[in-house]
Amino acid sequence: MLPSLNDLTPPPLNYDNTGHSRASVDHYAGSLAPSTNNVSVNDGLSAYNAPDTPLKLTSRHYEVHEVANDNPYSYDADTFLNRAASKLRIKSAFHWVDPRFFHERAWFGWGIPRSYQLPGHYYKSASDKPIDVWKHRDVFRRKFAGLNEDRYLNPLDGRVEKLFVQTISELYDTDNATTWRRTYIDNVSPWIIRLAYWPYSHMPDPRRPYSLDYAVRKTSPSGIRAWKQEQWVHVGVRWLPACFGLLVLMSYPTDIEGQVRNHGNYDPVPYRYWSYPVTARNFRENLGEKPNSRFISSTKDFRLSDRCLRPRLLCFLDVQTDDNPRGLLDPQRWIDAHGGGVEPTYIFVSYTAEKQFERRCREARRDIQETGSSSCACDACRYSAADAEALHAIAYQAARNAGVAAYWTDQCCMSSDKNELQDDVYRISDVTRGAAKIVVVVGRSGRNHLPPGVTALDLLREWGTRMWTWPEVLLGPAGEKIQVYTRGGDMNAPLEISKMEFPTQVWDDGEVARQLIDNYEGTLTLSRLELVILALECLKARVEKGTTKYLDGDLSYALMGLLRQRPKVDPTDSAFQAFSRLSLANDSDQLLERMICLLPVEQLADSQLDAHPDRPTSHMDSDGTRDSRERHYWANMNDYWGAKLWDIEPTCQVAGIGHDDTVILDGAHAATIHWDRFRRVAITTRETWSRTLARYFVRGTPAWFFTGVLTLAFAAGSSTTKGVGALFLVVALLTVLLSPMLILHIYGGKVWNTQPWLFGFEGHMTLRKIEMKIFGFPSERLSWAPYASNMSHHRVNTEFLADECEGTDPLLAGDSEPEVIVSRSGAKLRLFTLIDTNTMTVTTFRAARPPTIALLCGSEGGMQRAVLCSYDWTNQCLWRETVLRMETVVLEKMSRIGRVRFGLRRREADVERSYLRPP
């Protein structure tokens, strides 16, 4: 006995005197309490909202739940429709009608799609408090609040809607282990075209008895002549039913051709960023900035760091006393004492504290960094004092041998004030530039002689692996050899090595480093962009070998010493933010804009990130390979297509730096990618006389048929009238009998223009299946993009031209990539397919989640770099999922987008398994 529909009615919500709904005490998972996914609020942007903030309800009567980490989909899916489907057992009763619509894992809704699968995982609450409620303001200033789930910007109305991803049957029949809703791929082509092609579908191939593939060319004369008996029988059995069905369909006017929208352009992205950046390119846009007359008349940029004209302190040879054994003195005082007209000459003493001249213990270094001094007297600090004495003794002798007045070393020549010390650390490059000679001191900590089997060159190579020592070689005086003194060695016969010998004898990356040496020696001129890229590559390789970390932005601060414009050091900056500030200060080369367009080669599982053999393991503050790669993920310049940054021409601009390693991007071309379903594509074909005549007969068939029938019925013995009626009827019947072929001829043919769409689905299908879903028949209109993604394949087609480039199916062209690939954020990469109806190309790619927005940010090699982004509505950020190459003609069909918050890598949120059972 079926239950009464009254039993399916949800209980009324309880409201208090404030007009806010309260969840019932006995609320349980699976009840009919509605969701917060469409709560209308009074204020706020995309940001976390305290869960106990009262939210005004809309007419949908959604409420805020008070159960921590509860499954949000239980309230979204447990609706009247799904409860009715469960009570009435609709899926088991009607599964035979449409197995996909009434799938065993399907949920039902009133919107589109009406049948879908809920995500298998949901985002956990970020706190132990009640469920996190997030706010969002769309481009039309409408306010929205809800739980964290995958959504996208609807191009029709600008709202953030739930993300539905159409999926191939093989995936749709498995558990949905994602965070987005899945739906099946529906055929959107008109029924009249589907029925016209039905006689030709699943044409048997005599050469393959068990194959259902259509192996001949549909209705072409050459194809018909090639048919065998089995194929003629197959078409003949289906022909008359198809003709009768077409006669019925032609009697009702339907919209067969697709809709032309957006003036023939792609769907735009209705986005606007409402918040302040952390740092804007124009400082007037920063939070709290007000007009100030003192900046109006000044040409100095107060955001840049001042250059160090001379060292803060030097160790002078002629002023050493018992009270000042190292001769530490302000250079200005020494200049005043010597007549005030001569600058002191000095040598720059370079060394490494790792394993050679150990510094003080970790606690003492932390005290010095925080307060400027430390009174620690542990064993490590006492041993470091002996190393320091040996270092100064060597430095003193090296200065005497060089005939200079002083020497500089970071052991004592930097300020003891905390703030000044930080500035001094990152101005060492200025001290290096002013030195008369570079002296390198090597040795083994605590030992006055080298260990057996260890040479000075071995220690020099060890010194060369450190990030901070590398710029010192570049910035030293040109043409001067670098002297290498060894602890316990002959002070009068140091090892002398020219800069040109460092790439071959000291450094591992000699091929790259040699170009920089030549640039600073004046034998080769690098552009600033080339200099930054090569220097960044060298510094990144060294920081991954265990260089001690002072700040997260150390790599950028070391790079900063090679450039003219230097932003002030901010200790709170992440590694990416520090590099972004440096890029904005030296902006004429658009470094960040170029980096955005790169497609880094994805690395596999974390187990492959083996630590470098030189990575120290005894110090917690040592920056090893894994942690360094995690912080410097943005510095990967290995583009999949082998392009260098100077090969890319940006078409957008970075307008500021955002929170959480993001930038504010302006002026990119953008388009929305549709994942929920395909749409009918408006197509323009050439109007030939045969197509015009066929359209005339097909569209007039119902009128001629019924006119003929009525004329014969009311002829009343008139032979003329009967003849006219018979003529109409014969023409109509002939047209009906030929209607499958005529309809395919009308709506087939070569495509001259189309309505641009970007369609996406999860998984992979052949071109024939895709065309069947969109156009209703395999028309050979679509083709594989030959070099659009890191999965694209192409080959030489010699059937007509000698060297024709033809894109091939990537999964049938020997794709040898492993089945499981992990992105740099740790997420499993899934297989997706993108269809561009403007260029009529299909591209398969891998990404962690379905990108809903395509940003065209630059061009390279005659192609546009399209950055495909997912949208995180909780913080209004577009996150790069992958990068494709599109044809340049798509620019004409895309509109520009204003400022967007953009990030290179989306952090993976904590998720919980959802165990909801479908109705």
C-alpha cells in the first residue's frame, strides 16, 4: 500500500520572536530541515562568518544548523521530492524507462539537472564551533551565505550556483569520491535529427561481426556503394519507422537550431572583487590610505628600501686595542680621523656556518634575532666562539695581504638592534659591491686542520651550495680573483680562483651560472628578465639543499640584491608574497604575469620528493628539500611546452598582492565553462540550392500531406481535384520517405560559423560519441586539438598532403602517463575533457577539480595561454587548475574581465566521507 502524500509533508519550521529559524532539538540526519545554501544576509563579502551570527531568512526558509562538522548535503538532498521517490519506490518502478535518470545512486531536484549524484565527500568545518557559514557578494551586489561546497558563477544571473559535472557512464556507475555533484551526459540534439540518423546508427561492419561501430560514410554515394547486404537490411528495417516518426515530429514546430547569445560570444564571467589587496600596485588603493600632500611632491617611492652606501661597521686593522680587539668602528669615524676625504677600502670575508664555522645554538640565534643579543653560554656557543676567533684571525691576515684598511664579516659588522639587523642582513649585497676583494674562508668546525681526505676545494664546493654565498661571487669586483683561505693552511699562499672557474670547479649548475658570471664580468649582456629567471633558478637549487631559513621570503630577498628596485623587507610575508613584492617593484618585465601562464610539469607522489643528500637533519630550522619545495612551488619555471618566460607575451596585469599567496589580476579575457550539460549549438552553414530545396520540401511536408488528404476526401468526383490532391499526397509521401536523408543534408555540411561555447565533462569519449550528444549524428565537425594540453597528441597525416598535422585521441595514441597522478597540492588529478565550439576542437586534460573559468592571460608560439581556474566562492578566488593553449581567434569572442583574485595553487581542505544513501 502506498503511503499518503500527507505523510511526506515536512514539519513546519520554528521561529522565535526575532524572526530567525531555530533547528529543532530532535533534529537528525535525514530529516527535512532545509539547508543554509541560499541564506540571504545583510552584510559581508566572501569571508568566514561566525556561526552564531543571526541570518535573516528568505522565502526558502533555510536555517543555520548547530551541529559541528555535519554533512551539508543531508539537508540539501532530503527534500519532499526525494522523500516521495523513496516512499513510492519510483526508481525501481521506472528504471527501465531511463536507467540513467533513475540511477540507483540518483537524487532528484526541481532544477536542471533533475537527476544527479551527491558528492561523496563534504568539507569539514574549520573549527569545533557550529558549522562555518561563509558570505559572498556577487557582481550585482546581491548577498549570499551558505556552507562550503563546490559552486560556480552562473553567467545568466551572476549567482553562485551548485556545481554539477556531467560524467561518462563508466564513472557515473561508480561511487562519487569527489566534492562536486555528478550528473549523466544527456543528448541535447533535437529529436528530429536523432530520429533521422537512427537508421544509420550502430551500422554493422561486415569485417567485424561483433562490432557495432558505424564503419561507412553515412549517406554519401561512395558510402552507399560500399554497403553490404547486412547494412542494407539494417537500414531498411529502420527506415519506415523513422519516416513515420519524422512525419509526426514535423507536424509540430520545434526549435531545431541553437540559440545565438551574447552577440555570438562566449558566456562571460560575472565576477567582481570587492576586498582590499594586501599591497596594491598603486599605494593609494591600500587599506587606510588617504590623500597626503607630503607624497604628492616627492619623487621617492617610500615602499622601496634605501641602498647601503657604505657598511654600518668595519673591522679596521689600525684601531685594534684591548678594549676593541677586532677594531670594530663606524667607517665615518675612521674617515673623520683620517682627514675626511678618503673612503676606507676593505675586503669582504665570506664563509658558511653550516659544518664549517658554526654559529651559536638555536636558542641564542633566536634571542639575537628577537632582541639583538644573547647571554647563552652552552657548549655550542663556546665552540662557536673558538670558530669565530679563527675566522677573525684569518680575515685579519687576508686584509693585511690585500693591503686594505679593514675587512667586513657578518660575525660582528652588523647592528645589534633587532630592526636594523634585519635590514643589514638583506643589504649585504651593497657591502659586497663596495668591497675591494672577495675572500672566502673554509674549514671544519672545531678543527684547526682539515680532516684526512678533505681538500680546500671540497670545502669550497660545500660553501658554494649555500644560497647566501652565491650572490657574493657575482657581485664582487669584476676581473678580481677570489682568494680562498683554509683554516690551518698557509696564510701567505691562499688558493686563488677566478669567477670564470666557479661554474666548472665549484658549482653544480655551471651551465646556468656561467651566463650570470659573464653578465657581471661584462662579457655578455642579459636582459633583466633573463637575469631574474636564471638567478631564481640558481637560488632555488641552493635553498633546496638545506640553506638555513631566516624568513619565508629569503629566496626573494637574496634575489633582491641583484636588482635595482628593492622593496622593504616584511617579516610576515610568505615566500610568494615576498617574490610578488619584488616583481611589482621591478615591473617593466611583467614577471608575475608571465609565470601565471606557465604549466609546471606535475610531480608524482610525495614519495618521489627524496631529500637532497646535503640536507641537514639535525636542525629543526634547516630548510630541507620537501619544505622548501612546498614554500617555493611558485618558482617552478619548467613549462611543459618548454617555453621560457621571455617567450610569453602577457595580455593582463597584476594590480596587487592578495592574501594567502594570491595576486589581483586585471584585464584578462575570460569565459565560463559549462559542466552541467551540453547546449544546442547554433551553426551557420552555406545555403546551397540543394539544401534550400530540401528545407522547402521538409518544412512543407505536413501541409502538403494534410492538404492532399483533405483534397481527396472532399473531391466529390472531380478528377482535377483528385489529381491535385494526389499530387500533393505523392510529393508529401516521397518527401517523408526521403526525410531521414533530407534532414541530415539540411543540418549537416561544412560549418562556417558557430555559437562559441566551452563545454566540459569528466572522463573521456570519442569524437563520434561527443558529436552524437551535441549534434545528434557524427558529422566529423569536431577534431582533437593537436597541442592544447599536456595530454594532446598529433601525427603526420599523409593521405592528401605530405606533412599535414592531425590531432589524435590522446588515450589511443600511446599515452604512457601513470594512472594515478598527484598535483603539487596533494590532490589526485582526474581526467576531464573540454569542447570548444568556436574552434570545433576537443581537448583532454588532467586537473584536481573541474575548472569553471578560462582566463586568457598571455600568448606564446602563436597560441593563447588559457589558464583554467576553479572558483572558491568562500574567498572570491580563482585557483589555477591547469593551463591550455588555445587558438588566437578565440580572443575575438571573449570579453575582458575586471580585477580578479587569482592563486597558483589551491590548498586542499579537510573533507569527510558522506554516507548518505540515495532514495
